[in-house]
Amino acid sequence: MLNAFIDGLFVVFQWNTFLMMLLGIFLGFWVGLLPGLGGTTTLALMLPFIYQMTPVEAFAFLLGMHSVVSTTGDITSILFGIPGEGTTAATILDGHAMAKKGEAGRALGAALMSSLVGALIGAFALALAIPVVRPLVLSFGAPELFMLAIVGIAFISSLSGQGGRALLRGILAGLLGLLFALVGQDPQAGVLRFTFGQLYLWSGLDLIPVLVGVFAIPEIIDLAVRGTSIAGELPRENLGRGVWVGVKDTFVHFGLTVRCSLAGTFIGIMPGLGGGVAQWIAYGQAVQSARTNEERAGFGKGDIRGVLGPGAANNSKEGGSLIPTIAFGVPGSSSMAILLGAFFLLGIMPGPDMLDKHLVLTFSMVWTMVVANIITVVISLFFLNYLAKLTLIRGTVLIPFILFFSFIGAYTSNNHLGDLLVLVAFGFLGYLMIRCGWPRAPLVLGFVLGRIAENNFYISTIRYGPSWTLRPLVLVLIALSVIVLFFPFMRFKGRPLAGGNVQ
Amino acid sequence: MKMLMILFISLVLFFANAPSYGASLYEGKTITIIVGYKPGGGYDRYARLIGKHLPKYIPGKPGVIIQNMPGASSVIAANHVFSIAKPDGLTIGTFNNATVIAQLIKVEGVRFDLTKFAWLGSAASDAVILSVRSDLPYRTADDLRKAKQFVIGTTGPGSSTHDFPAILGEFGGFDFKLVPGYSSSADVMLALERKEVDGRAGSYDSIKPFIDRGLVRPVIRNRTSAPGIEKLPVDENLATTQQGKLIMAVNAVPTQIYRPYVAPPATAKDALKILRDAFANVLKDKDLLAEAEKGKMTIDYVPPDDALKVVAEVLGQPPDVVKVLAKHIKFGE
């Protein structure tokens, strides 16, 4: 076991493998930066190139690319308020708010460093989990997955802001998100729901146009209205120097970073929860780390912890999501499904063998993720200061580019005009929500968890009848969701407990 | 002078060597293969593999690009190739093999007629099987008949994971309990592994790795066979009524044209001939076959006339039969 662990590292540093990884990193870097050009699609497009490679080279190439995408995706989210990847939207809330305060450098430094910590923890969790992976994953059936989704939804209470009124709005926004998740052909009876005769809506609303709409469009409008640069007319001293402050912030709040990394890894391990979820759970945790009401009110307005949490989680989940793929031959996400195709191409059968016969290869994958992230972060740190200066460019110059990338990004999800209409519609909704003081995070959380909750609830009920509610893990998760739900009220005594019934 | 002579002769030889027939048709052009799904899925991987080797077999060596047009389980792509793409021989479409069912049961939004496409054929066929968890005592169809409330996980109506066992249960005298709602067939595999479900139906290609690994064993197949499962009982022979047999036969049609390739209706004759020949030849290409083998993709050429015949047969069913079919066969992912 230990031998394989070390051999895996040496394998990664063989020059041809290393070169392939560098190539992957280079590609992944740009894929992450550019919104819309997603990691999943790029993986699919790169598959034909691995025919001539050895398995170790191929995975160094593919994973090298895949594992830096979330890292550089954070950069776009922070600088422009456009999610660089579907998995980096939560970074926008506080990251972009910081950029607007002239602290882009600090936010970037924190995002990169927490990404690195997240990736390391995710990878080592993967390595440590290998002996217990199979029983762990198998103990989570449909009822448990449903309850995990409920735990996620319970985080709405933390994402909503303070007070009964804000909570009520949060819940309503969450329900609206769940409603949007219903669009499309339902998987139980094949009925078309809310498709209004549009073929485009059959497969439901796509995450990317929705995210870009809700987050980027309001920022673009805001930038146009203000008529200044992103960082506004604020003093500029902090801008560039902030990078190291951000790096240090990661260690000031190290406990939070580690907790969010672990949460991300766990969500990654659970097949079917998907990368969109981890960041929001992490953001919810970050908000809960606030000690006073004043601290809590600062979230969404540029609290560094709101950057650290999602930054760590969206990287650590990658280590986790490899687990079901290699241990069962069952992919945990769509990018892992494509990676599974790579396994076949290379003549390797994922499954128990990967934890035994091919253990060196498995560990080389772990190491690839670690090394790729270290390289990316170290290189990025050198020119983050220059990137931060982008926030000083006049809005009128910047807006055409941001708009262009937002529209292209949305369009790439289906290559259909409908993508653009969804983008505009959700952009309008997002703008309206901001103007009227409604939180956007619960909406997105409801949207990403809606399908998961519905499907697993249905499967649980039809398979086990009502008895599934008494499974031990389900009971534990029910307790956990209650804690998550009421946590904000337990912390801040003296606040009215109005509107507390989320479920 | 001598140099010029050599240059002249070599130029003549160069052009004389190029095939004259059809070369001008595709010379410097680009063929687009429209795929009805996002990148990364089975349809996309087949299209990319074929697209990579296709130029070799077309005079003039045109470029080939893949365009993904996902949505509505390929109906959007099929509609596009049917009525928007130009019939100039530069567009090829490949989409959900079950679009024939969509047309048959008149799914809302279908604006194509499969019998009017200029068919190139199908690149593969794929058996649908019902597999059972290996730790259960059911080895044969008869064993399975004795099972009570045999739980089968599915991804929902309209997919072979659902419709095949649903029809088999209804018309074959099996007591199946279907649990739809898994988000992918991989999720059903995991549910099998944690013993949440007892069996899974679906494409033999996709279940095969798990058979090899010993997680499940195949028990029943449809009329499309594949090496290794020839001897399994065919669902149609297990049907207890004539009507059931017919429904099973119709439901099996998409598996016979598993990876259909078509050009827009009324595609120019000379171009179509070139495309048809190229399609037939590329599927015999050694490099393509080697890559397909590596990627665990079955290649099994079905000529255009045969494909069209199967499609026409299904679509020619009388309305009262269609009514019954629509009750049992759905269209979806």
C-alpha cells in the first residue's frame, strides 16, 4: 500500500508523464478561465488524443487538465462575476464583492490558496479512503442520498441573511429553484413538465445559462449603471499587494478551509450529488462560521471566508468524485463518465482491481491532482497582481467582452438559441432579486438539488415503502438537517425565530 | 529547361494521379456530422470515430467536423437534418435510434419522416438484455418466472432500461417491480452493487463490463443478438400472447439500427452515392476497427436499404396496433 503510494508519485515525475501533465494543465488553465468552455466538454474532446498514450500518461494529461479547471474558474468568478465554471459560482458572492471593493488581489490569493489546500485534502482523503471506499459508498442508498439533498436544502436558512423576513424570502427563493428543477421530461413517468411545447425544454434547464444569467447579467448591468471600473473609485493601494494577504487568510481561517475541503470530498464521493452542490454547502458552512450578527451581515458584501469555503470545496470534491469511478466503474459526475470512457480506451477495467492490481495507477492519479494544482497555483501567484488590475479597466471597455463571454458561455451548453433566452430570462430574474433584496444563493441551491431530491425520494418510496424513513443513517441525516436548519438561531440568541419551518 | 520539363511532367503526373470522379464535388469542402447529443456520450463517440476516418474514403478528401445539437432526445437534431440542412451532401445526421418510436407514436414536436431521409445505414446493432445480480439464485427465464416482486432499477420510461422489462413483465408472465428515476444507467449499476435493486435491463454493450466482472449475469435478450449471448432466450419466445410478441418485436427495432446515419431527404444522387460507399467502407477500415475495439464500441454495418426496410416496417403498422404500442413503448432519453 505504502509502496504503491510512493511509486505513484515517481510515476508522475517520469519526464513523458510530466510533460503530458503540463500540457493538460495548460489546457485546463484556459478552459477554467473562459466561462462556458467547460471541463466536461473539453475532456470529451480530448479523448481521441489518448489512443497513443500509456495509461499513466493519459490520466496525467486528462486529470491534469480536469483538476485545475475549478482553480482557474474561481479567477473569472472573482474578477468579473461570471462563473468561469458551473462549479465556481458560489465564489462570486463574496469574491466579486471584494473585487468591487478594490480587494481583487486578496480574493484571488485566497481563492487560489484555498483551492490548493482543498485539492491536497481531497487527494489525501482519497488515498486514505481507499481501504474503506466500498463499504462507505455502498452504505448510501437512495434514501440516504435523498436525505443528503435535504441537508443541503436546509442550508438555505444560512444562505438567506438575517431575520424572519430574509429567511422567508430565502425559503421562497429556494422553492422557486426547486420549481425550476422540475422543468423537462420527468424520469418516473416520462411526462413533460413545464415545457410549453418547446423541444428545447425537454431535457430541463441547463445549469450554465441559469448560473451565468443569475450572477453575471446583474453585475454587467450594475457596472454599466455605475459607469466606473469594477473596483470603482476606491483607493488602489490594496489591489496588487493583497495577494499575499489572501494567501495568509487561508491559514488564518484554516479550520474553515479544512472543514469545507472535507465536506467537498464527501459530496464528491457520493455519486449523483454532482459538483454544483459542494460549493454551496461550503458557502453555507462559511456563513455559519460567523460569530456575531455584524460578521454575518458582512457575507455577500465581501467576506474573505465566503471565498475560502467554496474555493476549497470545489477542488477537494474532484478527489472524492474519482472514488466511485475507480472503485465501482460507476461515474459520480458527467466528467467522470467521460473519464470512464478513457479507462476503456486504455484497456483498463475500473472496479475492485483498481484498488488492488492497478493501485500504482490509482495513486498516480491522486498525485497528478496534487502536483497539477501545486504547479497551477504557484504559476498563477506570479501574475495575479496583473490580473487584479483588470478590475481597474473602465466598465465601458470591459462590458462588451464580459457580455460576449457570457453569451458564448451560455450558448455552448446546448448550441441552441434557447440557451440565450434562458440566460436573458434568468439575468432579468437575478437583477430583480438584487433590486428587491432577495438572496440568489437559495434559488441556485434549490435548482441544483431539486432533481436529486425528487428522484431519490421517488426511488426510496417505491422501493422500500415508508420504512426507509427509519433507516439509521437516514435518522442521523434528519438530525443533521435540523441542526443545519436551526443553527443560525441557536447562535444568535435574541433574534426572533419567525418563519422557521423550512420543510 | 530540363528542370522545367521535370516540373511539368511531375505536375501532369500529380493531377493525373488524383481520382477524377467526384473529386471536384468534395474537394476543399467540409462535411458536418450532426449529433443529437452532447459530447462524450455513445452517439458522439461513434460520430467522432467515423468522422476521423471518413475523409480517406471520399474523393477530394473533404474535412469532417462534428456538430453537437443536443435536446429532446435528438428530436431537435432530426428535425434540423430533415428540413433545415441543405441536401448538398455536406450534412450527415446521427441520432437516437428510438426516433422511429417517436415518429410511430406521434410524439409532440416530431417534424421528420424517417422513411424520407437519405439513409447511409447504421454503424452498429446492439442487443438489449435483462441481467440479474449474480448472488441471486435466478439463472434462467424459468427461475425468474418464480420470483416475486423482482426489483428492476431503470432510468425511466422511454429508455431500454425501462421499456424492455416493462413489456416483458406485462406480456411474459413475470412479476417485475420497476423502480424508475435513476439518473443514469451507471447509477442503476451502483444500486445493484448495494443490493437496492435485483436486476437491470439495457444495452448489452454497456452491461458487458459488469458481466465480465461477475456482478450480474445475462438472462434474457431481445431479437438482436451479439457474440456471447446467442443462446439466451429471446423475449418474443417468452411472450404469452400474440400481441405481446408484436410489441416486443417493434420495441426491438431501434436496437437493429443502433447507430443510424442519414443525410437530408433528396440529397443529390452523386453525392449520396459517394457518402454511402464511404460509410460502408469506413466501417471496414482497419484503423477504425482497431480503435473501436479499444473503446469497446461494436461496429456492425447495416446497409441503407436494410435500415430503411426495418424502419418502414414499423411505421407501416395499422392505427389500432399503434394505439396499443403507444401504451407500452414510450419515447425519452
